[in-house]
Amino acid sequence: MAIKVVDREERIVPSTVRDITELKRVEEELATAQVEAAQVRKLAAIGKLVVDAAHEVNNRLTAILMASSFALGQIDEGDPCKLDLETINEEALYIRDIVKNLLDFARPSRGRVKEVDLNSVVQSSVALLQHQMELQGIKFRKDYASEALRVMVDENQMSEVFHNLLTNALDAMPQGGCLTIRVRRQNGHATAEFRDTGVGIPPENLNQIFEPFFTTKGDGNGTGLGLSISYNIVNKFGGKIEAESQVGKGSTFIVSLPLAVALSRQCQPMVGQSSKIRILSEGQA
């Protein structure tokens, strides 16, 4: 639908015609950009706080682990204190892992970026959890791309992203279900889709799942950092991660990354062409 400007005698006045749907799209993109900018500012503030706190906690944890490990090596096998010391050691190691996740969230590094096949990264991540999922009664539907989808990422960090998504799917289907995994090329990007038939996410929580420390899991069953870390990792490689969900029917997470070929083309200047940008009006595109 287009807007036409007319005078009092109902004659059409020459004017710039703007498509209402285009205006709406621009407004939606602006709103999204504003939300993302606010998210970045908030994460930066939280990140500084986390780094300072994690440094202090790590110092204490190191002392606790050294003392408990030393004590365990000094007591007899049948000593009644042995179980308590083992508990202290295990819990301290658990806290250390949480602190590591906090630091990964607060200070994400680009790691060793190289060109990898997204198919292979997803397949390796699935292989690590497939047996555990099958024991839980989860069936798989796999649809990998027939071609290599090359992306520029740190392979270990992307494996962490997919491990987080697969673990969430596992937790969402405690009584079993179906997990559909699809990797494909789409509009210059490589996408990896994970669709489960689990409990789903309530609408009021869906907009918060990428917020740090937000979790719908019970006490002791998650730090609320997995999706936040995944969001940061995907974002720094020029990609995006999106979620859809319906309570009682399941959730879908889609990771989209620019193909390495598309990135190389963007970086290469157009030989013999001007670098000027020309905005096309309606009907010229």
C-alpha cells in the first residue's frame, strides 16, 4: 500500500512515494538495534563487576583446593573425615567451573579463528551427547547440508554453543521426545537449527533467555549463563541466535553465521567501480 498526496481538488500532487511496509520494517530494525545496544551496555557493566568478583573468588578457591587436596593425601582410607574432605573438594571444583563460565561471559576472546565446516562442528557436538540422549528416550532426526558450509569461527567456542543448546534440549525432554537437527545454507549464511518437542518456554520468559543469570531450571541445575555465553560467542563471529517456543510443544533455536565466501567478498573492493553508494527509489531496484 502506497501513500499518495492530493490537493483539495483531488488531483495527485507529485511526491516521493514510500511503501508503508518498508517504513514498518525500518522501524522494527531500529527498535531491534536499540534493544541490542542496551543489551551491550548492560553486559559491559555486568562484565566488569564479574571480573573483579571472580578474581577474588579464585584466590580463595585456590587456597581451599590446595588445603583439601593436601588433607586428603594425609588421612587414612577409613577415616570418617575423608568423605567430608572429598565433598569440600568436589564443591570447590564445581564453584571453579562456575567462575570460569563467569569469566568466559565477561571476557570473551575471539580464540583461534579459522575456516571450518559447520556440518562437522554440529556433528561432533551431537556425537558427545547422543548416547546420553538416547538413554533418556530422545530420538534424532538429522538433516545435514550435502555441501561443506565454511564459516570463520573458533571451533571450540562454537562447539560450546552447540553443546549448550543440546544440553538445554536434553533438559527440556526429561521423559523423552524428538530432537530435529538441520544444517543448511540460507541467504549467504550457514544455519544450524535445533528443534525439540520438550516442555517449551513461556512467552513471558522467551525475551529473557539470553539475559545473564536468567534460568528456568531449579536450584542447583544451572547458572543461567549458558545461553548468554552462547549469544556472545555467536555475535562476535558476525552471526545471530534466535529462539522460538510454544509451551507444551517445544522450542527451536537457530544459529546463523555468515559463510566464509560471503565474508571474503565483502572484504574485496570492486575493481573498476566507484565506492559511492546509490540509494534506489521504488521501482528502480
